[in-house]
Amino acid sequence: MGAIYGHKVIKDYHFIWLGPENGVTEGYYSKEQIQWLDKQLNEAEKDDPRKPIFVFLHQPPLTETVFGSEWGTVTNRDLLYNTLKKYPQSINFSGHTHYPLDDPRTIHQENFTSVGTSSVKYMWTEAGYLQGGELPPGHETISQGGLIVEAYKNKVVIKRRDFHNDAWVGEDWVIKRPFKHQTFKYTETRDHKAPYFTKDAEISAVKNPASSDRVVIKFTQADDNLLVHSYKVVAREKDTGQVALEYEAFSEYYRNPVPDPLLLPVQGLKPDTGYTIEVTAIDAFENESQSNLTLDVKTKP
């Protein structure tokens, strides 16, 4: 290759790739490279304004777009965004974050389309959850990143491949022509349906000679139209109603098969005390279940 960024036409489709110009984590794309990108996008549009333009780069091109884009490029961000914004037919593929393909936010549309490609080596995800946050148990075994892209006259279809399970992930993403903002379906506001527990969902305490400050709960996973991302677990003292413990835990949606029932610890409690534990399901777009699971328990003396 003659340069770290380039442009090639394959079977009448335009492929443009960018390259970070130094070793910083968030990547550095110079003004010169972004101006070059603008010229290439313009050339591709003039060639056939009805076709998608495929753009590839390592870091997510813009923060607050695709799932995991908080790890995206920072320098010249606005210039890059405003350049891509002029071409709603551009479909941008980025890696770097290692975030799982299972999450529906891995595709994002606002002024153009952004798609995350996950990672073939190990998974990384959000911090602040019970299972260890960014590197939950088993992350080193999860290998994803296969995106099969099929370009048709009237649409683009993207299929997600899970390598470590040799299986497809979720439903195909379909981007239909015309490639305009008004027709985008994978937006941040696409989903307002809350997850829910079915009528036969159960919750119980695992029989265990545990200590006086800890119980383990076991419950049926909730359902959702797209993905149950996590659960909020709250333990309140029965006598006072005070919150003794609150945390969020992944549904472990990134595992295959997803564990059902899910086991979670509730610890740091007082001995010989009654508690009411409530479990709320949360989907990828932060919709919360309305009818939640509750369980009354009492710790050992």
C-alpha cells in the first residue's frame, strides 16, 4: 500500500479507508487526511449518488455515535463529523473498542451510518457493573467481529458473526435506499419498549450455608424486543424501608448460551435481618421493566 489511507473501487462500489497518524489511543486523523476524505466521498457520490460508500477506520470516528464510541477519536472530531455528515450514504466501520456485536447499539444512524466491528481476540465492555465491568469473566474467550455485508440495488444487509460459537448474532441489519436521514431506522430513539418478566418468571434464594451478611438470588431472565442488557438489584430493610444495597449487573447477554436463570450475589447485609430484594430489567436503550421480581429473605444470625 502506498499510504495509510486510500480509496479503491471494487465492482462499482467505493471503499475508502483511513489510518491514525500516531500512536495515541483515541487515534489522530489530521486535517489533511480528513480533507482528502471529503474529496474521495465527493468523487464517490458523483460516480453514483444512489449507492452506499463504505468507509473503514480503526477508532470510532465520532464519540456519542456507535456503541463504545466513548473510546473514539477526539482531535479534529468536529471536522470529521461534519465531513461525513454531508454524505448520509456513507457506512462507516470501526473497531478499537472490542464491544460485543450482540448489543443493538453496535449500529447507529443519525447523519450517516456507523457500525462497530467488535474484536476477534477478546471482548471489552462498559465499566460499573457487578461482573467486573470492562473485562467481565470469560471475556478472553469471546471472539466476534465477522460482518458479512451484502450490497443490493435497493439495500445493504449486514450479518453479524460470532466466531467462538460459530453462530450468527441477532437479526440482520438492513439499510434501505434511499440513504437519507429521514429513512434511518437505527437511531438512538428507535426503541421505547420496556423489557418484561413473563408470568411464569421466578426468583428465589439459593440454598446455601452462606454467611450472615450475604445471600445469592436466582431468577428467570426477562424478555425484550431487542436485548435485555442488565438488571438493577435493590435490597431494602423490611423494618425501615432503607436501601441497604443497590447495584447493576449484566444480563451476561454476551455469553452463549445466555445463562437462564441468572445467579447474582447480594452481600454486605446485616445479620439476622429481613430484606426485600427487587430486580428490575433494563434494556440497551435504558428502558426499565414495570412489573419487577421481588423476594423476601432473612439473613442468618
